[in-house]
Amino acid sequence: MSNPQAQALVRLAALFADGYPTAKLQANISKSQIRLVAPQGANPFVLNLVSAFRQEKKLSPVHLVITATGREAEELALALHELDPNAEVLEYPSWETLPHERLSPSAETVGKRVRALRRLHEIAATTGTDDAKTPTLDHPIFVLASIRAALQPIVAGLGEREPVTLEQGREYSLFELPLKLIDFAYERVDMVTKRGEFAVRGGILDVFPTTAEHAYRLEFFGDEIEEIRLFAVADQRTLHGESATAAGADEQGRVKALQIFPARELLITPDVANRARQMLHEFPNISTMLAKIAEGIPVEGMESLAPALAEKLSPLTSTLPVDASVILIAPEKAAARAASLVETNDEFLHAAWDAATEGAQAPIDLSAGGFMDLSQFKDKLDGLQLITISQFGADDENLIDLGLFEIPTFVGADGQRETSIIDWIRDQIANKQRVLISAEGHGTIER
């Protein structure tokens, strides 16, 4: 965003923050529950305002923002980046599969989720050690998740596992490194073509991290990494020029370091393998899957067995630092979405696993891995502040109506445009209103 546009948004945020409704929000910012009323288009400004008021009170700058859909979370992430370039925005996407479906989420999705959880673990470990209400961070942190992502339990301690960090000029055993990648559920192949894969040829290691846009080629001299370069999987050639610089490398495609996050959320530790081995003869219809896990071999859909194989599953909110806030956008829409998810997942649990465990000595209980309902989610907040932002007001003194209105759609019930946008803007200006027009493309604004 250009400086004039950034300055315009800053001025708009300042105007928005100047008024009685926002003063009321500021006075109530320390309460455990806050219910706000604002249109959808104002959500980035409301989040920015809530963050600023919490920072004034020296509360945690970490916010878990929950939207009804994944697309809304992505759009909100872009808006928050534009409104406050200093804000740290972490995307926590949902699986493409249902928790009990015998299909694994993509490596890219897993990478984004684990990276966000790792960052939350780092924040929790470095803030609030002496005084929980004295954050050491000087910028807001927004974790954006859809209701589907927020309601699904995760393997406890997933964010505690450190990523593999590789740096140019340092020594790493070329024998042990592939074993570490296998522990992270990366697949060894002849030629790397997608995320979660690696290949070894002599003194060269190719790897495509789950969180990266491009694959990396590491050239070793003995056990020392002599060079790290980005390459395109389409032609296996090193990136050069603008393509390389856009990806964070120099013009020759070289980088100094990279981080590698796991490709699966259920990693086969000795404890996981031992549990699979114990279940092997108890559930003959899924013995093939359990036998591979017992041997340390990742298998498609193994995440569906996490409630039985992992030591513990925890809610996403358990990864947040003390005194963080949970902000639920469009709670009515989110509640309907949550109810639908719970119903669909329960049906799929029985359809997928009743036949699979038929003839077993005892039923397998996988219910702990399913979606929570919204009331269960709220019960597990454990003292975290809950803020809701609804588009619908009510005659309730506990609601804080920020006094904002959605821009008209300009389209009538018959689908025909009732008035032009230009006429509406002219009318606003004639009534002494201040108008700010923002668009993503410079050419769009000129037109």
C-alpha cells in the first residue's frame, strides 16, 4: 500500500475511534465478556481498536479471531496487514478433511497450523513469566481461524516441537538429517515435486518445506552446508532474478537459512507406535493401518486415530498465552456453522468406523477428536476474555453498539440497480459527510 493510502486509513481509524461508543468500549475493555455491534466491513477497524485499548491497559496483545468461514479469515488477514503493517497475523486454517475421515490434511495446511502453534508457544514461553499482565511484545498478534478450525481439538504439545533450522556454513550430519525429516513425516522420493517431500543425491539434499512457496536445494561439502538455493519443482532449476528476490532470496536464488516444520500433526513417536502395536490385534479390520504406524511408517488417514494414539488432545485455546482475548465475529452465523459441523461429523464417525471396528474386542472411542459445539468451546476458555462482534443489535444495555452502518448494496429486490454509487457519494458529500474510497488496485481508484 502506498503512503497516502496508509495515511488515509490511519486517519479513518482515528476518526472511528473518536466518539462515545468507542469511549464506552475503552471503559469496558478489561471485562471478561464484551458484546459489540458493528457491520462486517468495519471488522478490521474494530479489531485494531480493541487491540489498541487492550495495549493501553497492558493486557496481552495476542488475539484469537474466529470467523464463520475460512475465506472470511483470509480476507480479514489481508485487511489487518493493510491497516497495521506492524501487526503480526498468523493464519490457522482448518483441515480439508473431517476429523474422523480416513484422509490426511495436506502438508501445506499442516505446516501453516503447526507454524502458528509454534509461534504461540514461543510467545507463551517468553511473556507473562513474572507478571501475567505485563506483555513484553510491542505489537499486536492476531491468530485468524475459521470456526471449523477453532472447534477441532489438536494433539497436545504440538507447538512445543522445534522446527528443523538449517543455516549456510554450519555442519549437519547428512546421514542423520534425512532421518529427522522422516520423523517429521516427510516422504523420501527420487525427485521433489510437492510440499512434504525430500530427496538425497550424493552431497545434495532437496527438500520442500510445508510452509515454503518453493523447494530448497542444499549443497553439502562433507557435513557443512555450502549453499542453499531455491529451485522450481516444474523444471528443477534454480530460481533467478525477480522470481528469486520475490521469494526472499538474492538474485542467484541463494538464502542463508530455512526452517522446516512437520508434515503431519500426529507424529509417530515411540509412545504412538507402542499404542498402535497394542491395538493391532484388538481391531483386525484396521490392522493394516495400525501395523504401518507401529513400524513408524506414516499412513494416509492416521490422524483420524489421534484420540486413541496420542497421549492427549487439547482445545486450540489452551495454546494461547495467559490473558489473551478470543474474538468471535458474527456469532450467530458461527453458531449455525458449528451446529452443522458437529452433526455432520457425528454422522461420519459412525459411518466410517462402525464397520471398521466390527468384530473387535471392544469399541474404539474416537469421539474426543471430533468438533466441539460452541458452548463447549466457550466453557474451555479458562478465563480468557471473550469478545463478540455481531451485525445485529438488540435492546440490551450490555451491548456496545459502535454506531457504524454498512454501505448500501444499491440493488433492489428485482436485482436492478436502484441508484448509482456516484450519486450516493455525491449525496453524502452534500450532507457534509467525509468520504474515503479505498480499493486494492490503483487503476480501479483512478477509474
